[in-house]
Amino acid sequence: MLDIDTQQQNQLTGEALELERKFKSQYVDLANEGVGGETLKCSDDFFAEMENLIKPGRGIFIDDKFTERGKWMDGWESRRSYGRDNGREFDWCVIKLGIKGVIHGLDIDTNYFRGNAPESVSVEACVSEVEPSAKTVWHTVLTQTAVEAHSQNIFEISNDTAWTHIRLNMFPDGGVARIRVYGEADVNWEHFVPGELIDLAYIKNGGKALLASDMFFSDKNNLIRPGRGVNMGDGWETKRRRDPGPDWLIAKLATQGSIEKVVIDTCHFKGNFPDTFSLEGMISSSDDFTNGQQDANWQPIIGRTKLAAHREHLFINELLVKSEQTFTHVRINIFPDGGISRMRLFGKRKD
């Protein structure tokens, strides 16, 4: 009998790992529920709900957890369709992207779906101001392609259209734990009032967290997501340093602009908030900050300043730059380490 360690999680290696690193550093997950993604409808989710597809993490497995319908699975799982004889040639799920954008990569993760993964998948996309219907015209962004069970299946996408929805198709049936839709936000700046202060770091406005010194406890992009953090895991938190620090995070602004109001929120970080922070900025045509590149170009926006636990901090008078000065990138430094829930950088777009 084959002995399977049901708790062993599959890990990427080689070219697939490098591709995932590229997606995570250059793009954002347009479909994640944390940025407003929604699963709208599906052909069938008898065993496991479609909503799981866009949740954080890779999904978990609990050996002895069952429901009245069968084994509990952390993903989207349809019943066995038995092919076209049962009226379903394949299963599908329609997802509204939380951020309208151009898709550059997909991660279709069948984590822990070992004997019940689909044989192949395809992904289609559309542009629609309303919920897609039978009349919606779908465009293929990933042709029908074989996938591996219990694996991250990574695909690079070449496309320049900004989409609002995707449809994940799996053949003939089965289960997928998560889908990540990596891309770039498409922002209509005409939706903003002239002279309005805009959060230029906000992920839904096109801001991106590019690089961080450490993401041991949580992801860097949490720092610029919508709303206040729902718990301590919904922020950017580093492990404990044993030196003076600092830890740091570099973000690319949605567009070149001024910084006239800053909000640093330590919501839920009560025993692990940073003691102090500082904020720096620069104008750069490059997003490559690896190995200390461009370090000499940072200039202070806010000097080293105290923070408090579980509090939203507003900084206006503390700004060291004039409102006419503009930036394309910022670096937040936290001393010596710790966690911040959100960073808001309000300013005006450069004309």
C-alpha cells in the first residue's frame, strides 16, 4: 500500500520557483479576496465551496475532518461529472477581479488535491461592467493545459488587455485549492476629482510593494491593501532581529506624485509594533532595488519617529518635504523590527 504523508506540502523548485518570485515581486494578485475579489458563480461546488479559491495562503489539509457531503477540502471541488453523459463536459467558476488589470501570470494550485485534481484547466477573461451572463464574450488567456495534482501550476501570460473577470475551467471535474491572478492594475485617473489627495501607495490605485527585508510572518502587499487589518496576520510583520535594524519595505507609487499626508496604522500590533519608523523617497525609472542598488538616492520624507501600539498615526506637520516635490518610490524603515498593518501615502499626481 502506498504510504502518503497527507501533511506534506508540495514546494516549487527551479524555473517555476523563479517565475513565482518574479510574479510576487513585480505584480499583485488581482483576484485575492483581500483586494475585493469575488467568486460569483460556478457549475458545481458540491464538496468544497468556490469561495475558497481566492482566500489567503495555499490551503490546508485536516485528516479526520469530514462534512455530511464527504471529505472536507480547503479549495473548490465539484462532484464527479462522469463527462458529457451527465450533462457537464467540464466544471467552471466565474471570478470578479478585485482590481481591473492586465494579467501577466497565473498560479493554479491543486495543493492537497492528490486523487481528485482536474486533468487539465483553461482560463478565460472578459471586460464587463455587470455580472457576466450567457451573452458575455469570453477570451482565452490560458488554453486548455494539463496540470499536476497537489502542485502549484505556474503559467506566464502574454496579454495587454485590462480584464474585469475571469472564468476558471477544469476538465472534466475535480478540485483546485487556490488561484492567483498576477498582474498590474489599470486605473482610470478620470475617476478622481482634480486636486484630490489620492493614496498613491494603495494597491487598488496601482501601488506595489516591490521588496522587503523580511516577510517572515506576513506578506509585504498587506501593507497597502484596502481597509484596516482584520487581525495581526493582515499586515506586514518581520521576525525579531537581534541587532538595531531596521527592517524595511520598498513600494512603488501608483504614479509619480507628491506626499502630503501619511497614515501609519499599527492596528492589532500590540506587543510587536515597531519602536520607531522613518520614511524616505526618490524618483527612479527602475524598480530594481536588489543588492542595495539606488541606496544613495533615498531622501528623508519623515525622520525617525515614535510609534504606538494598535493605533492609527497621522503625520502632516512631520513631513520634511514640500508639497511641490514628487516621488515614484518610497522606503519605510521600522526600528528595529515588528509589524505594521497599513501605510497610506496621500498626495497629488504630477501633471
